Amino acid sequence: MNISQPPSPPLPPDLIAQFAAIVGERQALTAEADVAPYVTEERNLFHGRSPLVLRPGSTAEVAAICKLASAHRIALTPQGGNTGLVGGQTPHNGEVVVSLKRMDRIREVDTASNTMIAEAGVVLQVAQQKAAEVDRLFPLSLGAEGSCTIGGNLSTNAGGTAALAYGVAREMALGVEVVLADGRVLNGLSKLKKDNTGYDLRNLFIGAEGTLGIITAASLKLFPKPRAIETAFVGLKSPEDALKLLAIAQREASGSLTSFELIAHIALDFSIRHVAGNRAPLSGQHPWFVLMELSSSRDDARSTLETILEQGFEGGIVDDAVIAENLTQRMAFWKLREDISWAQKPEGGSIKHDISVPVAAVPAFIAEANEAVVRKVPGARPVPFGHLGDGNIHYNVSQPVGANTADYLARWHEVNAVVFEIVLRMGGSISAEHGIGVLKRDELPDVKDPTAIALMRAIKAQFDPLGIMNPGKVL
Ligand code: FAD
């Protein structure tokens, strides 16, 4: 995808040497082959370029990088696991990449306060494992958890599959340590739940996609580790029935309902067809599926799940269902869901949307969007799936069978416009959890309150007056 952005000035060799002196020669990458993994991403959708990738090992090094960059007006692009889906971590115009991956220490685990202080480069899965080792849960969970980092999760305010019960990344952070554009360090590693001492600076950096500063560490909330986790794969006729099942599940399970994922038949079909080893969890054909999970600190999760499904069968809402009998089966269920993103690739071009609408409006949104999109591009194949419990649908649209992929993808913004019109009319958001980056940057002013945009610009100017922090992203 080509992104228009003002060019960054070239980087003189003596400045490269000064940056390299901060992190050490081996952690300053300039050779094309070394830089390559940092300037593109796994889906190959965004391609950038950079004269220099810096891999600092400490907050002090990040601070020195920012100070030097400020002095010479050098643009920086912070990067974590490089799994972002909106091109925010890509240096589209020659920015210096600051990769936080080497800052991967867990600085502290406090089981009495139920907190963990993790550096920005800690991989999400490692944070989850460290919590589990002390019999706690760090509940943020998403398909990219083996690669994405805590810094990236907070900078994108990631959502994921457990947001229904535990909230999004923002709600799991008590504090952040941030290096500002001019090199000052904001030490906000609070472990406090209650702290009403003025403006909430932490929350400005969470979801800022690296445009206000570089997060170097975070103080995270830990939760009791559930004793029992029960997972069911359910076949149903419609999103309306899925919504009715959600109401039953919330009534019966309350806070122990941790995930409620809606999957269209075509999405599951792609996941089974294109990923070796994936198998249909239910016999028979069902137009829609729900992947539902309950986590409980007591041993009642199984009986609660059975009650929910019984009520679903009795009400004619559920057509078929299977409960995972063991961890292997549970992981296989989740793999079917997580593989949907990748499984769209062999089907050709996919125009993606990460939208949210009020939960009650999801069925109407899917019906209207399906009709409108196919009217716009005859033969296009909507592949809706996502976090129904949060009103968040990944409304992806695969190209018509046999179409030319480049021609189809050239219509990306045209298809977006059709979908966004419906989303906005329903009071929704064009970016539920992936952020704005560059992918939705040009649409943002059309969909966001002008006063909000003006305040965002003012905040950006205050924190980053020289405009060196991830320029061209979000705003
Ligand atoms: P990166 O991709 O490296 O960066 C993302 C953004 O954060 C960029 O703007 C970057 O500049 C900025 N950034 C990174 N680190 C820092 C830092 N330390 N300080 C300041 N800015 C920083 N997202 C969801 O929300 N929910 C999902 O369910 C979900 N599922 C996914 C499944 C797959 C298979 C994939 C590939 C992605 C998925 N994502 C999902 C998107 C992605 O994983 C998240 O956005 C994740 O939080 C990004 O983390 P990262 O470390 O890879 O960040």
C-alpha cells in the first residue's frame, strides 16, 4: 500500500554514528538485509524504508535517542512486535526505527498488590506465562500474542478475545513509563488503583500509536487465575440467534463469560480449507457459529455452560453444540478462530474493516453491510467474524472468485466508504481495536468530531512540538 507523507530529511553518516554510539554498534542496523524485517510486516501490505534501526536496551538509551533526534529534528518510528494491522509501526518515509524488542525484562511481580512491571518489549505471551507462574492471570489475549509486545499492546490499546470480561489493554494498565520526544522520562509506573491527582496522563499514551512518546515500561494489573475454563463451539442460524444466546450467557454466567466470538460459515470454511490439521468442530452445516468461553474461580463453569446451551436448545436458538473435553480440543477450537485472518489470504484480496457498533446493532449491521458491499462489488464475499460480546466485528470482504486481486484491492477505500457509512449511521466506530495508523488516517477527519480532532492536534503539538514522533500516523 502506498502512503503519502512528507519526506524525512536524509540522515548524515556522522549522525548515524552518534545514534550508534548510544546503543552500541551491534544494535544499530543499517545494512539493507538487517533493516528489511523492520520496514515491512508479515502480511506484506505495508512497505517502508529506513536508513537506521536502533535497538536500545534501556530507558536511558531510549531517552538519549530521543534527545539526539530532537536536536536534529530526526523522525522516529517506535516498533514492538511489528504485528500491527494499520501500518503504524512502519517507517513509511525514511524514519529511524526504534525497536523496543531488547527491553524485555519483567522488572517486578507483586502478588500482594496483584501487579507486574514489564518493559515495553516483553512479548505478550511471556507476560501471560510470568503471571501464570505465580498463579495469576494477565488476561490480554490475541492471535498475535506470540509476537506482539506490551508496548505495542498499550500503544494500540489492543482488545482481543477476553475484553468482554476484563476490558481492553487500557483497563489492564495502572501506569506507564514514557520517554517524551525531547528525551525527558515520565515515570508513571504507579501500582495504584486509586490516584486522583490531576489529569490522566497515562491514558493519553495508551492508544496513541507512538505519536506522543515511547512507552518503555508499564505497570500491569494481574487477576486471580481461573480454576476452570470451559469452551463450547455452537452452530446457529443467524447473528440474531447469537445475540439471544449472548443474553442467556450473560444472565447465567455474568462476569465469568470471558469470550463470545461470532464466526460466519465462510470464515470457518476458509480456516478449515486452508490450514492443515483444522477440522470442523460440528457435523452438519450451520450458517453461523459462536465460540464461547467461561472462566471461573469455582468448579461450576461446566454446569453453567451446560445450562446456557440447554436454554439455547430449548429456545430453538442453538442448532448444535460441542463442549471441549480437554485442553487439546479447546486449543483446536481457538485455533480455528485465530487462523481465520491468515486463511483469507489464499482466497485472494481481502478488504478489511475492524468496526464496532452497539452490540444490539450487530445483526442489522452485518445484514446491511453484506447487501451494500455486494451491490458495490458483485460477487464480493463478506467474511464477518469477531468479538460479538464487544460489538466488534472484523468485517473483511474477500474478492470475487477469479477476480484480479490488484483491481479488487484498488477499490479498498470505495468499499470502506460503503461499510463506514453504515457503521456511522449506527453510532459505531471505524476502528474498534486495531487503531488508525496510516490505513484509516485520511478517513479520521470525516468520521470524528471536529472538536475532538482539534484537541488531538493540540495535544500532539504540546507533547511533540517538532513532529518527530511517528509522523504521519493517526493525524
Ligand atoms: P507494533 O505492530 O510494533 O506497533 C503498533 C503501533 O504501536 C505502532 O503505531 C507503533 O509505532 C506503536 N508502538 C509499538 N511499541 C511502542 C512503544 N513501546 N511505545 C510507543 N509506541 C509503540 N489487535 C487487537 O487489538 N485485537 C486482536 O484480537 C488482534 N488480533 C490479531 C491477530 C493477528 C494474527 C495479528 C497479526 C494481529 C492482531 N492484532 C490484534 C493487531 C496487533 O497484534 C496489535 O495491534 C498489537 O497490540 C500490536 O503490538 P506490537 O508489539 O506488534 O506493536
